[in-house]
Amino acid sequence: MSTPPLPVPPHLAGALAQVEQVIEAVEKKKVDLLTAPWVEIEKSIIKLLGGPFQPNVPEHQMIALGLAAAFGARLAKENGAFWFPSREAPEGAAMGFPEALVMLSPFAAVLEALAMSKLERLDEVSKEIRNSVAGVKFSGAGAQRLSPLDYQSLFDPGYVQLLAIDKAKLDGAFALAPDRLSIDLREALTRARQLPEQAKKQLEQQLAGSLGRLERGKPMVEQIAKAPRLGELVAHVFAATATTGSAPEELFTDVVFPLLFVGTPDKFPDLDGEELELVKQGIDPFVLFLEVTPYTYKAAEEGLMGAFPGDSLELLHPALAASAQPRLIKVSLATLKEPLEKFDAAKTKEAIARFSKQLEEKIGAAPKTQPQATEMLEAALAIIGDLKKIAAGPNQIVAVRRLTEAEASSDLALVPVRQALQGPRIILA
């Protein structure tokens, strides 16, 4: 079953309508942004901007968003392109192409064209994409059509995990040259006996191959600006001493941290009306437990994922500032310290059972349970158990790592590599 394309993001569609209205008011005629030549559209845009394009001016941003929607519509018509969610794209979504693995942020392309005062640049981008798609078709590599779900899995960093980072190991890895890191990786792969040979080959190609494209002999820290994602991966593989499991960000935000902050209350709100009707309709008691039970501990409501205060967030390493959207962020566990120390999985389950029993007494029948809710609870408890170990470990840096679904699915393969890299190197004669 194919996944339907994501509609044009509402804020882009709204901006497109606004730009069309403003142009019509200025030009006293309608200009079709989906079909008119960019050189003609630019004449109207110059009048709207009233000077050089300034990306930080809200009115200019609105114009850029509207043009991005128009550019996206043209790409959809010409190449069958579709929108997919992407948290790293400035507009919150990017475009993919079904016949070749090509990702584009129309908004970023428009920003570049406006900065150059050359909207015709968008025609050049379209031509480059057509050539890329044609090249894949000609090579025969594009037999399998890609869907929005495929792109989201590969490019949207919607998954999260927490890492314990050893600062000395991080600094040590960044001080080494990429060729030295490659040697260490290959040796670690040799020692990771539990990994299948095929997995070892794939990891060697991905990790050592990427490092091989950097300058030999020059410290990694001086080259992170060229490949910030690779710098983050080196930090993870060479310096992460413990990790939680990875899961969709929503699981952390809506289940893991609320479960921690709720704790194990002795009593629950007296429910009636709408909440009881939800129970009768089949909502799982665990879902309602999280929804209605007040927090026992104070959360960082305005912070990252409701758990990490905004003023405590830092880059894991200054060199990683090269990334426009860092995926490794140093956090403080201060808000989580007390709830983690007092967390007990058995007592948490017992509190949920008591809450369910209270619901049963209210509606006169046992509430229905849903397998998905049970899976969410077990996943959350496992992550909290991992996080509790990280918090109880030696004094080290804790970081939030964002990763794509594809990266999350292959993350288990990196565990034995990390262990081999950081463990004792015993050679038996």
C-alpha cells in the first residue's frame, strides 16, 4: 500500500495566497505564480521587497515562503515531487522525488535565489534535478519508486536517544586524523565478533568510507566544518559510554517524561463526565493516566521535550557549531534527578493498575486495554531504566541525539563497535 503524498504545508499554502493577493493589489492584475516565468515574477517581487531581500524581516520571510510553495508546486507538476515531513528543513518539510533519491528544501532554494536577486536560479535548480532523475533512470538504478515514507525514514530526524559522553574520549577522538580513526574503526570491526560479516562490510563502507573523504593527517576537529554530521557520528561511536534506546520523539515527549514526572501518586483525580465517556469508548487506562494525573515533580515545560530547561542546552563541542541543525545537544539532568532516583518500574505499574481499578469502579466494568498502549508503556519503562543507569553513572556529559528512523534501525549494530573501540584490546597469541 503506497503512502499518499503530504499536502502542501498549510503555512506555505497560506503564504502563497498572501503573496498572490499582494502582487495583484500592486500590479492591478493577477500574476500566476505557478506558471509565469520567474524573471517576470521577480519584477513584482522587487516592488514588494522595497529593497534588498532581508531574511530576518517577517514580510520578506512571508514572500519567500509563498515562492517556496509555488516552486514546490512546479516541481510536483514537472517531476512528480512530493512533500514529506523534515524537521531539519527551514519550512518543516522538504520535497522528495519518486524516481531518484533527491531531497530539496524549496524554501532554502528560494532564499538562495532571493539573496542573489536572481529568481531565475530556480530554473537552474529544476534543470539540475531533471538531470539527476534522468541519470538515475538511464543507469537503471531507479526501478523501485520511492515514497514520502521512504524519504521521511531516511532524512527526517524524528527519533531521539540520550547518550552518556566521556569528554576525554571525545576530545581524544577529535584530536585524531580521519585516517587514524579509520584504522581504529576497522580494528574494532574485526574485534566485534557478534556482528555478521555483511554488517561489518556495510559499516566499514559507511564509516571508514566517509572518513576517507576527509584530509589525511589533519585532526578531525579541524575538519568537522566540512562534514558536521560525520563529526557527530564520531562523537557517538568513539565517546558514548552508555545510551538509552532510540524512539520517536513523541514517545519521549508524550510518554517517557510525563511518566517520570507523574511518579507514583497515592491518589488520582475523581473523574466523571467526558473522561469516563472516553473510558467507555475504549481509551486505554494508561493513556488516560498520563492525561489526567497531575505531576508529582516539576517539569521543564518550556524546555526541550518538556524535560531539559532551555537555558541549560549547549553544543556538545564548539566544533559542532558548523551544523545549522545540530543533532547532538548537551543537556542537564537536573530536572530529572529526583524523579529518576525515586523511579521504580514495579511501583509505576502498580499505580497504573490502581488507576485502572478506580475506573472500573466508576463505570462498573473493567476498562478495555489496547496492545499499542501496553507496548508504549513497556518501551517507556525500558528507556527510563536506561536513563536511570546513565544518571547514576560517573560524572560525564549527557546529550540528546536526534537521528532518522533508518539510523535508529541500524543503531544496534553500532553497539558492539562502540564496545570494541572503548574496551580493552586483548590480543591472544
